[in-house]
Amino acid sequence: MPKQESRDLRAVLLQTAIELLAEPQAVAVPSLRSIARACEVAPSAVYWHFPSEADLRSAVLDAEYSDMVGSIERALDDRPSDADALEVAGQAYVAWGLSHPGAYQLLFESADPLPETRAEYGPRLQNRIVELATAVDADDPFSAALLLWTVWHGLVSLRLHKKEWNWGMTPAQANARLINALKTT
């Protein structure tokens, strides 16, 4: 291939890759075969329980979403009486996300929809956070809850992907500063 055509193809390849990134990308669940290898069973054993990768993906999302919501609810239910509920909820969210990086990415950094479990757990958690967000904005607690979730998500996502950065504070300190700043505005 002549050098000029090679440069043109490089530009086309680069531009095409950029265009493809204009759409959100799915985060992959491990393949059925890789799970079978890790469990030291035949692939047919996995297919017996999960006929397709979509079935496996749905089961993984259900389990992980339920675990995340349960973790946040337990933290809120078990918090000391003098602890700020929003700070506790945010700390539990961030801690779960950082300790379950692949699951967190699958749940919240993928273009794929959440599973049916969200019909049970999602509104329950959302309602609880909205209720707590009245401390931030009594007139519009839903918007305040979305703002909180956006910042908690950013805190988890950036820490998962930018481990080399000097954050200057722990995730718990960042969450406490966030809650304090929102309550004083």
C-alpha cells in the first residue's frame, strides 16, 4: 500500500472509531465458556442453567443490583442516631461501587438497561434517597436526589478508572464534603 493511501486509511480508521464511540457501549459479562472454565465444568453445564449470555447477564444484574440496594438500606437502617443519613447512604453507595468495580460498571456504565429487579428495588431505594434529600432541598427533593446520585456516581466512576490520580481525600471524606456543601447552599 502506498504511503499516502496508508495515511488516508489511518485517518479513516481513526474517524470511524471516534464515530463508533458516539454511542454508549455495553460492558460485557464474562462469557459462558469462560465461566465454565473458571468453575472447571463443561460449557454444557452452564448452558443448562443459563441458555444464553442474555439470561446470564440478566441474572448477574439482578443479583448485583439487589446486593447494592440491600447494602445501602442496611447501612441506613444500622446507622447511629447521630449519623447524617445522606452521608451514610452516600458512603454505602460509594463503598459498594468501589468494592464491586465490574458489577458497578455493568450496572451504571453500560448502555444496557437494568434488569427487572429494579422494578422492586429501584423505586424503594429512590424513594428513600428522595425522602432523605428533603434535608438538602425541601421544595424539590427529587432533583436533589438525582444530583446526589450523579455526584456519587462520578466519585465511584472516576476512582475506578483514574486510580493513578492523587485524590487528596478518601471517598468518605469526599462524600462528607459533598453533603456538607449541599446542605449549606
